[in-house]
Amino acid sequence: MAVTVPFDLAYECEVKAGIAEVFAVLSHVPTSASFFPKVDKLVDLGEDTYRWELQKVGTAQVNIQTIYAAKYRCDPKRHTVIWTAVKGQGNAQVNGSWTLTRKPHSTHLLLKIDGEIVVPLPALMKLIVVPIATNENEKLIEKYLANLAHRFGGEV
């Protein structure tokens, strides 16, 4: 038995760094991943595909470890980074994109992420697991954005 936790998130911020610097960091997956909290391993599967293995969260009795793989496409002309889920890798499917917009003295970042995490727990626990998993996921992404904003000299 398992509980499926869907998510569909969007975040925006504006940082002080120029678009070339921001794109260089976000389009290089290992560099970008170094700012994401609780990454246990990032495995290069070749052909711009990476498997993310996050640290376990929760208690000793009940915990969740998110593992997923995604294929990345970067477009330096459009300033986009797009990733699509790779089936059969881990317990999650994660799709997303970064869209960068040049501003006179800053860069606007738009992050969109959607997918689902499958947690191997009885369906009876759905009412407990879904809010906890959703909250944890949102906290990780918000910390990731804060880490990136710090890297890029802060938010505007």
C-alpha cells in the first residue's frame, strides 16, 4: 500500500545578479543542486539526466525519502532550464522549469515544479502523510530559493 502526494508549485523572486550569472548556476545541475537542502546524493546518469536522492525526513518509525530522476534541457537564448521526470527511478516524478527574465539591474526568476511522491505507507495514513509531505517539500524549496538568493547577492 502507498500514499500518493501530488504537488504543483510556483515561486517567483528577483535577485541582484545578472542573467548570465544566474543562468550559469541554474543550468549546471550539480551546481544548482548544491544549493538545495538535504540532498544526500546527486547521481549523473548521463545525457543530461540526474537522479536526486534526498535525505530521509521524519521519525525512526515513519520517514520519507524522496528519490527521482529528471532529464534537463537548457536554452541559453530563452534563459530557460526545463526538466522532465524519468520513469522507473525512485518514488517520485518531478517536472519543472526555471524561466529567467533580464531586468535593468537584476534577474527575475520563475520556478515551476509539479509531480508526485509515492510514500510506502498504508492509505489509512493519507490524512497525516499528505500535509506533512507537502509542508516538508515546500520548506525545502523555499530554503533552496533563499540559498540561491543569497548566492546571487540577495533579493531586490
